[in-house]
Amino acid sequence: MFVSAAVHGDELNGIEIISRLIAENLKLQCGTLIYVPMVNVYGVLNQSRYMPDRRDLNRCFPGSKKGSLAGRLAHTFLESIVSHCDYGIDLHTGAIHRSNLPQIRANLEDEETKTSRRGVCSASVA
């Protein structure tokens, strides 16, 4: 399973959440937990929602090996992290001048996701 944050470089709350998860030093009963506190390092360093090529990384998935900088990063993240995981949590928060209500998004086309709604308040097709 992976937990990632800062796909948008100006959504900083997830970085702190992952930092606190790391500090908890969780003991897993099985499997592996991969933390990715800053997917869009460029955006965080530049205090920008976007990649240096002005693309929204969140809109560039699945990306490609030979695409734009954002497309290559999206491809690398999918190949290096996501493809090795059965589950993932990608944390997003409201950015500057934006308000977000809490929400959970899931692919309800996936039968396992559709039937395992334990503790889920709401779900929508991503």
C-alpha cells in the first residue's frame, strides 16, 4: 500500500500527515507501506500548484516515458510506486484560496472496492 501527498505542490497538509505517520513507526502485520510525502517536489520547492512546465501533475496520469516533465513524473510514479501496490491513498487538501470538503473517491467499477465499503462515508467513481 502507498500513501502519497503533494501531487499539487501547494497542498502541504499531506506532507505533515505523512511525516507524522512515519514518526509513529507503525508495526505492520503483513505487507509493505510506502510513504511518498512529496510527489511534486518541484511544485513544493517553487511554492506552486503546478510543475515547472506549468502542467497540473494530477491531470497528467498515466503519463509517458518521453512526454513532458509532468508526464514523465506521472509515468515514473505509476511504474515505481503505484504498480507495486494493491491499495493507495493519495492525500489532497485545499490549496491557497481554495476550500475542500472531506471526500473519499473510489473506483466503483472495481468489484473489490465496490463491495468493501467498511467505514466509508461516501464514494464516487474517480
